[in-house]
Amino acid sequence: MKEKPLAQAAHHYLASQLAVVEAEEAGIRDDADPECLHRFRVALRRGRALLGELKDCLVPELAEFRRRLAAVARETNACRDADVFLALLPEWGGVLPDFLQPGLGRLEAILRQRRQSARAEVVDLLQGAEYRSVKQVWRQWLAQPAEAWFVTDARLPVSKALEPRIRRRLRKLRRRLAAVTDETPAQDLHRLRIQVKKLRYLLEFQTAESGDDRSAEAIAGLKRLQNVLGRHHDAAEQFSWLRGVLGEGESDPKTAAAVGWLLADRHRSQRHAVTRLVKKREKLLRWQV
């Protein structure tokens, strides 16, 4: 099968991400399923990742559009964090000893209150002028001929255009992963996780638009690596939030005791994720592209 030119593939891919974004809006507004917001955010992230990867061959005006997509995504961070934390409550309940279980109820109430406020902000975002403007600009770009976005490489086949980029990203990822130690700061691991996502999205774009599934093993490997880094990131975010609960002067002794226990557990979870990353890194990147 003949591969699509890069411009045509990018147009098709960004149109599909807009379709996902719009398909999830009703579910977010109706609070049908937390995964609606997750899929909405992933579609925004995929679109931004592709525009960022191709920025050297795209017209400069698309950089501003990419920044606006990022701003929309940031407005949903608090709600997504609350969704993730609420989903972890059963796990936290399994960690806490019986005598500390009553403290979990107060934490759930705090989380649900915060989630309610954050969700209201997301609904306001979806109904606001800025979000409507972003989607209008998105459609305006899609209404143009695909080659109008590009200053170079528009007619290159997808794989030929992307393979040097993929190899470059993989080399950089291997170097950064090799430098990870037990003392690597959380923010550095978070940046590494972002690089893993960007390479994964690039490979998935290539696979979807070229019809070539030779990258399936690499994508699976990146997902495993992303999962390890994601567990560390989630534990770090939860640790920060729990510490904030104490900092806000939580007066209930049972809640404070439960928070203290969970802080220790979240710290252990971070250390475990880093240890696994260091021990398994060669296996996690054993595949080739």
C-alpha cells in the first residue's frame, strides 16, 4: 500500500483528534464517566505532540494554535487529578490498617468537594468563548489544503519523514534513561515520562497513517515504560496533595493519622517505581524501531 504524504497524514490525524475531543464533550458535561475527560485530554495531547514534533516544517502560525491547545488542557488538570485520586480510594483503603479506616471518609469528602469545584470549571471551559474559538481555529486549519500548513516536507511519505525523528528521539530517550539513579529528582522523571509519551504518540501516528505495524513491539515497550514512570508520577502527586491536606490544618486526629500512614506508603511507592525502572531499564528498551 502506498503511504500517504506527510501533509495528508497530519491533516487526517488532527481531524481524528478533533472528532474525539468533540465526541467526549457531552460525557464530560453530563459527568457520565471520568474516562470521557481522560480521552478528551489525550486527544488534545496527541494533537499538540504532533504539531510540536513537526514544528520545524510547519507554518509559524501553528505554534500559537499549539499553545492554545495546551492552555485548554491545563484548565482540566485539577479535575483529572481528583478523578485519579478518587479512583485510588479503594487501594488506599486496602493499605490502611483497620484502626485508621475512619480517617479515609474525611479524605474522600475533601476530594469530592474539590472534584465538584474542578468539574464546574471544566464545564465552564467547554461553554466558554475561548474554547469555542480554539475549535473554530482548529476547523479553519482543517478546511485548508493540507500542504498549506507546511513550509517543507509536505509531500514526503510518512515513514521517510518520521524515521529520522523517531531515531533521534529514541537515542535521546536511551541516554536519559541510562542516567536515571535512585536519586533522580521527581521532576526529571516527569520530564522523562513526557518524552516517552511523545515518542509513543509519534510511533502511533506513523503506524496509523502508514498502515505499517512494525512498530507494535516498540509501542508496547513504551507503554510499559510509561506505566512505570506513571506510577511514580501519580505517587508523587498524591504525596504532594496529602501533605497539603496536613498543611491546611486538618484537625481530625483520625484523618491526620490516616494521611501520615498514606504519606509513608506513597513515598515507598515512589521508591519502588524508581528501583524497578533502574533494574528493568534495559529490558524496557530492548526493542528496536
